[in-house]
Amino acid sequence: MQTIQLPIWPYVYGQPAGIGKIRTLPEDFIVKENLSFEPSGSGEHAFLQIEKKGENTDYVARQLARFANVRQRDVSYAGLKDRHAITTQWFSVWLPGKADPDWAAFETDSMKVLQSVRHARKLKRGVLSGNSFKLRVREWQGDKAYVIAQLEAIKVNGIANYYGSQRFGNEGQNVNKALAMFLGAKVGREQRSLYLSAVRSYLFNQILAYRIVNENWNQPLKGDTYVFDLSNSSFKSTEPDDEIIRRLAAREIHPTGALFGKGEVGVSDDVLVLETGVADAYPQLVKGLVAFGVESDRRALRVNVTDLQWQWIQDDVLELAFTLPAGSYATSVLREIVKE
């Protein structure tokens, strides 16, 4: 069986400017979800904004189901959040014909209910406008002038939209576990979803890495499909024209890379050749995705980093604050400037 090792995917802004420690304390990694809509105030679903510390999302969902005396499938959330962090995220609990329990009684030292509001529909995966981050890098050693130059460049040009290392499990083994699954190993439903996501993410990162090396990750290629910034809407273009070049430069649109699965990859010409080459290099992975019924999709190769700010709160402690759209990773910002 082919064994996959995660590479160090190429950087956009040169080597990281320094080394440091990330997540020394949960307070060093603060994340807040931003919903893409306002709950209506009425309906069968209780929406809860919960601040959690040192707990993973599934654990909180299970505790909510137990506390509200509902089935676990009646508790929903928009996205998974890191355990080793302080995160504020939304959950929904289906309570048809029932009053809200005393949510204050749900609180523990690690979970706090910030607000509750009713809504007509359950919370679905991915219905976020983005996530806001406040991060601290401790024990920083490196070139401060260089890292500031890198941050200025990220603020102006965005970052490569790599999937973060947490997508691939401990030492990247989720991809190899997927390979074993493709060969017949039995896994649970939840693990199956994680492994399939890891495979698609790995292949996408390989496409993005190739385009970074060839300096066209944020430039048009013949046959590209483009996605609008902060939108899932996309369009195809055989030949890049002046308007596409202008909108790319303005970061209004972004080139995309394949999320392999069933169906067409949605590109042609030079981009089709590139992505077919990646698929041909990993036939077991691509065939496995198709066999398990995963639908093909596209993902932006570039993402804007909005409201990016930084400060040295101590001589060796760098604090960053920024917002990313849903599905993009803060670690993809950090990897450009610091090695752990």
C-alpha cells in the first residue's frame, strides 16, 4: 500500500521569519464564530452562543443533548473548533413544543452560555461568514523587521488557502488511514468522514503547492474557474481577459483548485492538465474518493486576511488579530511567519 507523508508545503512569502510557541495557554488561541445571518427570535430551535475552553465541539454537543434531554442528532453546530483554545461558537437544540431549560445550569468552568435565542431552522454546517482570531506567539526568536514585512504583504495580498495541519490528524495519519479504508479496513461513520476530508484536503494542498512553486497561485491560467470573494459563486474562463486580471489584482475573485470526487473537476486547458497530473500521481486516493461517493467541488487557492493587526505585547510575544472566511485556517497565516 502506498504510504503518504505530509510534506512541508511551499511558502508564499519566503521562509518563516522566526520560531516561537503557539497555544502555550488556551488564552493564546481565541476564536469567535461570526454567523452569516441573525436568528429570528422565534421557532423550535434554541440557538446558543457558547464560550468553551479546553473542550472540543462534539463533546459540548453531547453535553447539550444530555442536558436538554434530546437526541444527539437534534443538536447542531456550524463548524468544528479547536480544543486547545478559547472558542466562541453557536449550537442549536431542537425543542419542538418545549420551553428552554435553564441554560445557566448547563455552565461549567469550561463552558459558558453567552446568549440564547430562538430560530425557525436548525443550525447547518458552514453557515458562517467567517471566524475572528486573536493569537499569541510566545518565546519569539527571529527577525522582527522581516516578520513585519511579511505581515504587511499578507495584509495586502492574502495567503495561500492551505488546509491546516489539524485536518490531517496526528502526524498526518488520516490520509494513510483513508488508504487502508479504501482497501477494505472497517471504520466508523465519523472516522470515515474525517478520512475522506483529509484525502481531499491533501490533494488540494498538492495542487496549491504546485501553483505556488510556479508563481501562479494568485494569477490566471488558461482554463481556470474563479470564485468570488466571500461567496460560493464561481465562473469559468478559457482565456483570462483584462477584466479577470483586474479583478484578481483587486482580490475580488480568486483562482480555484479541485476538491476531487465524482463528477467533472470544472476546469479545462492548462489547469486541467495540471490537476490531472496531481490526480495521476495519487490514483488510489482519487479512486477511493469516487468509490465512496464524494462529490467533486472547487476551493479558492487564495484567501483575504481582513482586519489584520499585530503588536509586540512583550519583547518576545507577538499578538495577531484577524478575520478569515469560513473554511480557512489561522494556522495557514501563522505558518508563513513562524515555525513552532
